Amino acid sequence: MELKRRNFLAAGAAIAASVPFADALAAGADGHLPSEQWQTAWMDGTPFEKSTLSAGAPVLQAPGDTTMGITWEIRPDADGTPQTVIAAVEYATRMDFSDAKTVTMSRDGKRLVTSSSRYRARVCMVRLTGLEANTAYYYRTITQAVDGDSAVGAPEKSPVYRFTTFGPRPAPGSDVSFAVVNDPHAHFDTWKRIVPKIAELKPSVVIYNGDLSSWTSSADQMVRDIFAPIRNGEGASIPIMYSPGNHDSRGGWSRNRHQVLMPRSGAERGTRFEALLHNYAVRLGDLAMIGLDTGEDKADYIWGGESDFDGQNRLQTEWLKEVLERPDIKSAKQIVIFTHIPLWAPGSDDVQPGMEPHYYTYCQFLCKRYWEPLLNKANVRLVVSAHTHYREHGAKYLAQGARTWHQLIGGGPCIGGSEDATVIYGKMQPDGRLKVEVYSIGQRKNVDGGYAYDSRSGETVAFDYEPRPASVRT
């Protein structure tokens, strides 16, 4: 099968119109404000259409049991020139903010400012730490203009939003779920379908599983490709976690993606693994989620000495060994691994060390060799991947031989038709099983039925698949 991989590089011309945030809210213990409370909170803040500083609602990133990242975009001035601001977040466990605390974007005693320029993304980033696990928090952003060395004008406070931290003991009745988005490549027509589906599903977390863009040349382009589709949508209450794709590493400005996609906190990474900015290992209820970076889909030497993804993969292997022995991860009933490039493809088991092909179109052979024994030892049940742009799941990707895990690959736009884009939705069950649905975004239907994965406690791989007619609409 010949992959026409150049067909999907041309981005759509129009930026996605996000779902109104109020439409994405729902009552209950899912991290969203009830609609009547939302209306009150909105009136207390500055609506974004009237804001002169903030371009849209905040986006939660890199969540954990005691931490949450909050990011938001700054709009250019009326004449298009950059604006410089002071950024802060006010948060509380009480909706009236009577126990509020404030964290300012600062370093070395200086309050950082954010401005749009050739070298700096116009995104404010504030990380909250010292939070309580499995706890709901209310928050709002505070943005104030800066002229020279002085703050000017009144601070703008956003409407109030709510998030819930991760941890092993969520509130009774809470759903533990995830939704996976992969390979949008700045196709905003695809995003127009993705955002409403996520708002409908209301997952606990959204996984960005790589290739958000195709080639990144500027700060403004990355802000457009990543922030524009989801701001004022679900991102203010549903956090995102990010696993890099190979195209995310391409283009001169890709080295600065940490200015838009918030890295994990330094405390999580530790000194030894400081270079692994976006790896994550988090626990939410009975579910542990681990994100790995499969790097490029070509051998390092092809990039003229610029890349050292093999070195990164070896470092990740050491990190993964430690993570899988962490008590909170080891005791989880399910462990799901998220990678952009698949870890298995037909014939990949026959590739011997030193004989890996130079192009990893279907499988990241080096990562497979490093990580597969660790995943088998940990009785991992599911690896969710992307990259090929084809919905690939079914008999040929069932666990085989000593492999304990099944691989699902999400579809992307343009290769094989625009209807290949998917959202993969997983939800934990009370008995420790994980149920997974795959939704076609182009066709707006469930395309492959439901999967159910038994708990890791069993010694044999138990896997059920429930097919459904392709005509079933959702």
C-alpha cells in the first residue's frame, strides 16, 4: 500500500469555529460548572469578545494529582502590534473564592511578561502546584497590560472555570475516561468536527497524540494550529496531555513548542530525566496513562546530525522502567500507553537488532525493541497510536504470542479520504475493565464497534470486540 503522505500537509484555509463554552458544560461531578453557575461566573468576569488582552478561554495542560497547568493566549493590539502583559491565576476550592490563592507567572523574583514576537509565543503559562488530589478547584485568569516597566490599567479577570485534579480516588460517581485526537495537521475542517465530539463525550482528559501541525515556522503559526481550534471550547475544564508526533519536530520554530505546549513540571521529571519535557505518567482512578515520545519516523543520520532521537529513546527506556515500578502506576487496574508512531506492525516481530529499516512508516522499530519487554512485563493491555492516518484496528493488531497488549491506531485526515479522522474514547468500568469506542469524525458514526479489555490482574490476555453496523449514527 502506497501512502500519499504529502496530500495531508496542506492545511485548511479557515480556522475552526469552536463550540460555545456554555454548550460544553454539564452538571455533575465531571469537572464542569452547571449552566446556571456558569452564567453568574461569566457576568463576574470580562467576556472575551470584550477583552482587549485575552484572545479566548484558557486551556488546561499537563494535569497531575497535585498540579495543573493553565495557559491562555494574548491577542495582538488593535493595530496588530504585540502586547506585553503580566499574567496570574487565582484559584480556590470554594466558588465564592473565599479561600483563594494567586500564582503569578514569574521567575527569579520578576513577574514574567508575555508578548507576541518573532521569538516568543503570545501564550501565558501558569503552573499550580501543591494541590490536593481528586479535588475540584475553581479558577480564573488575571491579565494586566504593561507599558515599559509599569503595569497600566485595571487587571482583566476571566470568567470562572473549574477543574478536578487527578489521583487514585475520584469522587463517587465520577467517570474516568479519555479521548484521543491525532494527526490533525492543522486541518481546521477536521477540528470543527473534533471539538463538538469531545464536548459531547466529556472525557476526563484529552490526549493530543501527535502531529498537531505539519511544519512549524513561527510562533503565531503554532498558536494558530494548537490554540485556535480549542480555545472557548472544552479546554478550560478538560485538560490536555501531549505525546509528540514526528511532524511536531519539523520546522525552525518546532524547537520552541514548549512555549505553547506546557512541559511536565520539573518535580515530576526529576534531574535525571529533565530533558523529557512531555513524557507523562499519571493515575486517575483505576487507570494509569503513560505518554511516550516516538520521535521521528526516519533514522537519525537522515537528518544530517541534527537529531538524536535514539538517545532520547534510550533515556525514555530508563524512565519507563522506573515509572512502571511506581506504586501508583503498578497498582492500577489498567495501564494505557500513548505513542504517536505505532510500536507494532505486521512483520515487525521478525526484524532483528541492527536490521531496522531507515524509515519507520508503519512502526518505530527501535522503540518497539526497547519498550515492548517492559510493557509485557507490566501486563499492559492497550497501546494507542497514530501516524499512519488509517483507522487500523482489528484481528491483525490483536495481542499475539507473548505480547500482552492490543494496539489501536487512530485515523487522520486526507490519506484514504477525509473521513478517516477519528476520536478514540476509553472509559473505565466498575469491574476494572476498560471499554473503548472509535468514532469516525468525517462520517459521524461509530466505525468499529466497542472493545473491552480485562483488568491487568489476569495472567492471560482477555479481549472482547463487539462489531456494529457501519450505518449506525451517533
